Amino acid sequence: IADPIPSIRWECLRDGAEDYEYFVRLGRLVRQAEGRKVEARLLQRARALLRVPRAVVADMTAFTHDPRVVNEYRAKLARVIERLQREMK
């Protein structure tokens, strides 16, 4: 069986799967952090990031076409995930 042929569509599918994993991971970390002494502001920020703003996606057909908006949101998710992981060591 041959490997899939690289394409923009495959890259978008991969990015979507990675985005989903960020949300799953952040959700788990928030639940774990609630039982520990984690800075309240950090926990509040993490919970807020779990609610995707309408500027990124409003529904299945209304979403941003600006990749910078999505990439900035991904970066915010990543920073909070990393910080929560450090806080809970």
C-alpha cells in the first residue's frame, strides 16, 4: 500500500486532529488542576480557552478564513497547556 499523496487537504485534516487533541488535553488538565493548588487566574484562563470564540468559528459553516486567527489561538492553547503541565509537576 502506498503512502498518501501529500496535499493541502491532508494537511488540513492533520491540523484539525491536532487542534482536537489540544482541546482534549487542555480539558483533562483543567479537570486535574481543579483538585490541586493551581493559580486561579491560570485555571480561569484555561477554562476560557475551552470556549472557542466566534472570531475563530461560530458554527459548521461560519468560521474565519484568516489563518493568523487560528494560529494565534493554537499558540494560546499550547502556552496554557505547557504552563499547566509545569504547574502540576
